[in-house]
Amino acid sequence: MPQISVTARKGDPSDTAVDTRVVGLFDGESSPESVAVAGEAKGAWQKLAVGTEDGRSVILIGLGKREEWDAERARVAAALTAGRASELGATGISWAVPEGEGVAEGIVEGTLLKLYKFDRFKSKGEDDEPAGVESLELASAEHEFEIEARTARITAEAANAARNLQNLPANVANPAFLAARAQEIADEHAALDLQVFDRDQIVEMGMGAFAAVAQGTHTDPKLIVMRYSPEGAKGPHLGYVGKAVTFDTGGISIKPSGKMQEMKFDMSGGAAVIESMDAIAQLGLPVRITAVVPATDNMPSGRAVKPGDIVTAMNGKTIEVNNTDAEGRLILADALAYAVQEGAERLIDLATLTGAIIVALGSTYSGLFSNDDDWCEEVEAAGEQSGEIGWRLPLHPEYFELTKGQYADLTNASDTRKAMSIYAAEFLRQFVDERPWVHVDIAGTAWGGTRPYVGGGASGYGVRMLTALARRAAR
């Protein structure tokens, strides 16, 4: 998909060279006199009308009540207008930016995320669709939005790059492919270093939990470590950890066949972490980050880990593997322990970890779990800022009791089947060495959501949150 150019201009919004202009109307407002509208343009939320002005198209979008206008509504409004502009055959969109904190960035993000397409494997012929929207302009008579436009463009493009990784089939986007993508990013940024460990090295480092999941697949697993160390770094050393099970059959505890093809998305957390590092490095944010992505398939075979096997994680804790389909927490256990070993002072992990979180929160909120109130508040604030929102669920010693094994320190799955998302978080908490940590369960938000700007497919969820979190840490 070709990139869409994004520019900002201070001056009369109507003085634009593009073929389609967007004007927002709040409740009670009417369309500009210069715009001829067929029918009635309304300021009610999400109402669309199309008019003309000096030979160009004008899309009028209802913004609803002014007091409810914010960055998230800007993303939605931008997505709706971008979709309508595409239907009109527009090649350029110029937004008259309404007042509001974060609104300019929201318009850019909503537009670029909405116009994303994944057609890599579609046959192309002479009658293919035209190129579509090629440019987005932010226009304001009073404000300059160059910085906001650049920041939002970089962040949205990184989210779309994560969606590319998500959408690729598992026979393409295997662990080596993810490592190669991380290498491409590292090669572009002097402050970003990459180290990739293979199967033998994973075993040598004592990552028995990660190695157990990977032992059933002939595809070589990779531990991908990206270290971002810019000059003048501020704040705590952050640890970003992302689950990347490039295909999850469930292993010996095999999944039902229905919709198993969606298990290519089980690497969504890793995709978000990898691509967020590109955005953070492009923005030159002065914060130190170690990103750790354990990547492997989870396959049944003659050498696969079996229910009842006991393995030893990097931090010395022993684990009964009583369900091989609860593999994400196993690879994250060693990845979190590695981030601790690297000196990360604040940890966050993203993972498509439990179906139970979809039952609890649907596709609107991700689940947040934390051992530290202040750090969790920072993550929540980054989510609100980016539109990738999370809802905190509790941890409690009684939940931890459920994770204790009969024959080992821990078991990765309990027969009680109670509070399963919390259970998984309590399990992970045993590998963070009591450092401030937030676990983000994105099983409901990584794909299949309902936001107009990402539709029902891969969402790239987490890229914008992690980038916003780095921006906050670098203040």
C-alpha cells in the first residue's frame, strides 16, 4: 500500500488545492454559505453530507456536542470522512481542523488507519481500483500543526506496519521473518541495536518455558531483543515485551479446527512491540527501552511438550505444563525474566493471552493487570491519549494460590477454570521480580474490533499506546 502524504498549512481552510475538503459541524451549526449542499447538513454526531464549493467536493461531518469533542471522536470522524472521500474518488483530503486537544493528531491517525488496505496476495489486473486518496492536509487559520501531523503520521504508519505483520500468513511471517523485520528497523536508526537468539541459545540461557513451547515445531524460534539507547535519555529504563506465537495450534492440547486460521494473529503483541520501536526511534524520543519479543510456532509433534511435563524458567521457577494451549504465558515468563535481567525498571507486556478477556470486555477495552498503581495509571493515560483504552482488573493473593502446582512451583493452567485472565496475569507476575509491571491482554482488541478506523480486521493495537507511553516517559 503506498504511503499517504500528510501536510499542515496555516491559512484559510477553503484556500486549498486538493479536490475534497472536509468541514466539521457541531450541534446547532449550519454549513458555510460558500458550500452548496444537496439536502440538509446536520451537526449531529456522525451525520454526513456532501456539497460543492468552487468546483470541489466538500464533505460535511457532524461532530455532535462541542463539549464531547476530543481526539477519539476526531479519529472516528476522520475515518468516516476518509471512507466517503474514497467513494467519491478523491485523491486529496483537506481538513479544516476544529479546536480541541489532540484533535489534529486524531484526524491524521483516523484517516491513515481507515485507508489501510492489505492486498499483497491479491492478483492485480488492468481493471484494478484507482490509487485512491494520496494526500491529507490539515488546515487552520490560527494554528500550525506540523509537529502534530508528523507525530501522528509516524505513529499511524507504524500501526499499519504492525497490521501488515498481523495479516501475513504464518508460512510467511514466521519467527525468522519477524527477526528480519526488526533488523530492517534497527538498520535505519543509530540509537537502536538488535540481538536475535536462536533455539540453542534460548536453551543455553535457561529459558526452559520458552524452549518447551518451541520444541514441537521444526521452525526455529527466535528471541528478538531491540535496545533503544538514545543520547540524553530521560526517565526509567522501560521494558516492552510482546508475545509472538506466529501460529498457535494449541500443541498437544490442540484447538478446535473452526477459525484456527485466525491463530496467525497470536503474534499481535510482538508485532506491536516491534513496530512501536520504529515509531519511537523515528520520533527520537529520549527514553531508554529494551524490547523483548519471544517468537515461535506452537505445534504438535513427536517432540512437542506434553501435558504434565515440568520445565524450569529462566528465573529458576518450575512449571507444570498442564495445558499446552496456555503457551503464551510460558514464553512471556522467560521474556519478562530476560527484561528484568537487562535492567528494565518499568515493564509492560502485550499479549493475545486469554479468550476469557473477550467475554469480560469484548473488543472495546483491553484488560490491564498491574502490581503498581502509579505505573498502571501511566499506562492507562497512554491508552486514553492514543484511543487504545484498557480496563484494570484486580490481582489478589487468592488468585495467586490457584497458580501453585502440585508437583512444581507453578502450573500454567488450573482445573478450576476460575478468573482465567486474572490467573494468567498472576502467573506472569511471578517473573517480574516485583518491578512495576502492567500486563495488557489484547485478545479482544488485536483484531475483530468495531472501531470505524480499523474495522473488523487486524488493528495494530498497542503501537499507539506504546508510543504514547514512551512520549510520556520522555517528558
